[in-house]
Amino acid sequence: MDADILRLILFLAGVGLILGIYFWDRHKRVNARIHAIRKAQQEDSEGTPLASSGRREPGWKSPAASMEESSEKGETGSRVADDDLDEEALQRELAQLNSLAHEDQVEQEERPAEVKQSAFSFTADDEEIRDELEREDVPGMILQINVVASGAPFTGNDIMRVARDTDLIHGDMNIFHRFTSEPGTSRVIFSMASMVEPGIFPLDRMDSFSTPGLVLFGQLPGPKDGLAAFSDMLFTAERLAALLDGELQDETHSVLSKQTIEHIRERILEHRRQVQLALSRS
């Protein structure tokens, strides 16, 4: 047999095999789609949970779950059903979001202007303000940070030195204070006492005085915004710990972590909100 004729026969046989595979695969796909459509129609007629519920909660699906669902229901029937359900669910979610946004806007418009302020313009020394807060059952908030000695106790001479470095002034009750810088109207922002009762620093005996730790504390509302006062106190405590080789602790004598600091800031914001609401009702 001639070589050219043999090549032609093999070529035609290969083409026929490829066409046969193609039509057989197409036939299987058509049958699968028909079977999926019939199965979906049968499930709808029998009242499946999907049909009875009338909606599907919107949510993300993993790729594996999506591939499994496509293989079970077929590409055509499942995509049409899913698209319809997604569109209905999306419309309902958009309607709910629009309703919530409208309610929030109405609430903000009806809210008194005093509640929207972001900072205080009063001090805790104002008798009228304090009386109003007491009538509204809004308690004051105490801020506290401890500086504890890591080794030997803090000596009196070291305490006097770091007090000068951090602008803490010895004053009432024989403890140190941080004052506002407003001339003629200086008020106490926070104070520093000894961790050992009665907490005082005797100036005439500081050469022999020692303490295992220092307590920085302040009360809100005060002469400064709560967050600003706490930031000032935290910065001062960090400097004291660095200068005295001490450790920062919270009011429960636990290590003052970043999470604890954020929690204190959240409490300050909540206390600010309560005070603003109390004043708006006055």
C-alpha cells in the first residue's frame, strides 16, 4: 500500500475518533442539563425547603460548596434559581438598610445640639454642674495608673528628682499634682501619691523616705477633656517608670497592657456620653 494512502487513512481515522469523542461528550452534557432541569422542577413541585421558604439568606459560599452545588443541580437550572433568589434577597436587604439609614437620620435631626459636642467646656469644680450630674445619677470616673518598683523601693530623693522632671508640684495633702497651665485659674488635672498609706510625701523627711510604688490618679469630669487628661497621665507614668526603673500597672495591679489602655479609653468615651446626655436633659 502506498505510504500517502496510509497516512490519509490514519488521518481520517483520527478525525473520526475526535468527532466521535466530541459528540459523545456533548450528548452527555445535554443529558445532564435535562436531568438537572427535571430534578429542579420535581423538587419545586414536591415543595422543597428552598421553594417553601421563598427566600435565601444572603451569605458567602466557599468555592468547594459552589462547585458541589453546580455538579448536583447542573449549570443552567441552578444559576437561574440562584440569581433570582440573590436578586430578591438583595432587594430586601437594600430596603432594610434604607429604612435603618432613614431612622438614624431622623434620630440625629431630633437629637439636641448639646449631645453632639465632642469635648467639655466645664470643670468638676463647677457646683451647678456637679449638682446636675448627681441629680441625673451620673457617677464620677476615677483614672488610676500605678508605677511599681521592679527592684528596690523608690527613694525620696529620686522621687523629688523625677517629680521636677515631669512638672509635678508638691501641694495639698502632701502629695504631688499636675496643674493646668492657665494663669490664675490653675486646677488639678491629676495627682501622685505614695502606694503606702497614708500616701503622703513628707518634705522634711524625704532623705529617709522610700515607697514600693507610686499611684497616679484623677477624677472625671475635670478641667481637661477625659481623653486628654488620661493621655497626660499615661505619658507622665511612662516617664516615671523609665526614670525610676519601674513597671506600669492598672488599678487592679495587673500589667498595664495596650488592651487595658484601649479599654480605659472606651470607658472614658462612655462616661463622656453619659455626662453629655445628662447635661442635655437639664
